[in-house]
Amino acid sequence: MPISLVPQQNESGDALLAAQGFGRLSEKPAPTFSADADTTAVATFFAEYGYAVIDRALTPIEINSLNTFFDVTQQQHPELWGLGAKRKPHHRNQGLILSQPLLDFPELDVFLQHPIAYRQVEALLGGPDAVRWAEFNFRETPQGSGVGTMNFHHDAVVEDRFLRSPHNPPDYLCTIHYLTDVTPDTPAFCVVPGSQRYPTLRAAYEHQGQDYIEQPIYGSAGTCVLYDTALFHTRLDGDGNQPRRTWHQYYARGGHIKSRLPTTDRYVRSPSPVLTDWNLIPERLALHEDPRLRLFFSHWNSAQGEWVAQNFDPLVRAAMPRGNS
């Protein structure tokens, strides 16, 4: 069935200046790091700008494998992607999205801690014991889906981010891997560097002044973008005709760490709250025999707790909002 994006009104920026944001698209390419980049160099850039781009973070074999997975599952399980007669709200907002592939496809487990990106994730979140899994999904903007003019927005945040010192490590971090080439003609991820420090896009625009830019991130298939979920970002639409495929994985920060507030230097940051109230972890991962993986998958929401208490009953899962989608 044809998939068409529904255009959004520019509410986060200025609609008199641009269809998205404030129309300050950078003409310069985003800086990139090599796959073997030093974690300190990446962390220094990330601390300033709230994102980092890793070139060639996937091998051609991995890219081909994941694209084959898209092709096969869209043909065999179209309803999971939102290709059926009844598209759920989360499908309509994304074009195509496979929200919870880990539930039914254990062959994807090899990508959970991919050695290129995950090495940087560990360093940015505070070390190997500080990383918690939060979400894993696949998305596609199909060919000919049109122009959606998505608003600039941030993802999940914790309110103390403007008061604590230091800001980092972030509460949540996302990695986006491009599975197809991304150019000015295709949909592209776009960020506002340094905007993780502001409550609104307009505040970033006004306070950054001439330094404010909206940075498109183009790159070949295999490019990885890491970003603080407090960073304002959007999807650019390109020409509205070319497709794009991406793999998204979110991580939360675990453990308690000492921090400071303006009123006290004895503040302790708790583990980041669960990212969603619907995300589920399959039994093979939630109860994994390796204690390190159990810790990695230890951030359970109430839906997960009830599912575990009922012995991972498939009927309980099916009753949940995205249990079978």
C-alpha cells in the first residue's frame, strides 16, 4: 500500500522563515570520525555539540544483511511494519517502523553491542557497567512518501539536566546507523549542535545567535550518528521521492553517580528512568545466563514486569500497545 507522510506545521521554529526550524541549514558537511577513532576525541566533541558521526561503522556484509532483513520481513510480516490495512499511530508517524524486532528475531542479537559504535557508547555513558539497553528498532521512509516537514524536537530527557554539573554523561544516548546512502536528495538526520543545553529550539536560536546552525548529516550506508537525546533534531525530507533505511538503538545510563546542583555539591544522579512504558525484552535476554547482559537489560518498565511475572505469556504480550508490532 502507498505510504505518505503527513506534513507538520513548523511549531518549534519560525514558519515565516522556513518549513522546519529557522532555515539555518549548514552548507558545510558534519565533521566525522573514523571507525577506530579515539574515544576521548569523540567524547570531547560530543560534550560540546551533543552528537558525533562515525564513518564506516558497519561492514558491507552487515549492511547487506540488515537490508535483506528489511526485504524479507516486509514481505513475510507486512503488518509488523505498518504495511497492512490498519496502520497504528506509531506507523503513521514514521513512514514504516518495526518497533520491537528483538522479540521475534534472535538473529539480531549480534547487533546489540556492535563493536564500532558500542565502544563509543560505553565511553560516553561512563564505562562498560553504566550502559543499559532502552530500545531497538528499524525505520524506513519509503520511496515516494512525500514531504513530512517534521518539527525539530528532542527525545526523552531528565529534568535535572539544566541544573546538574557536569551535564555529561547524558541520561540517554541514541545511535542511528544509515543502511542506505543519505544525500541531500534523500531523507536525512539533522541536528542543532549544542542545543542539548536549551529547553526549546527558539531558546537555542536566540542564545547561540550567529553560531546557531541546523546541521544535516549525510553519509554512505554504514555511517553511524550518536546523539544525546536532549539534542534538538529532525528528519529532512530530501526531494520527497528517494527512500531511506535506518537502524536506531537507544541506551540509558545506569548506576548512581555523584554530581552537583547550584544548591549542593552532594547531589547523586539516579539511574535514568525507563525510556518507554511499552518496550519489551524477550526472555532470552531479560533472563540471560551472563550477568553482564542481565545488567545491560535490567531497566524494566511495568509492562515488562507484568510480562515476566506471567511467564512471558504470548497472550499478555499481544494485549500490549506494541506487543505484536
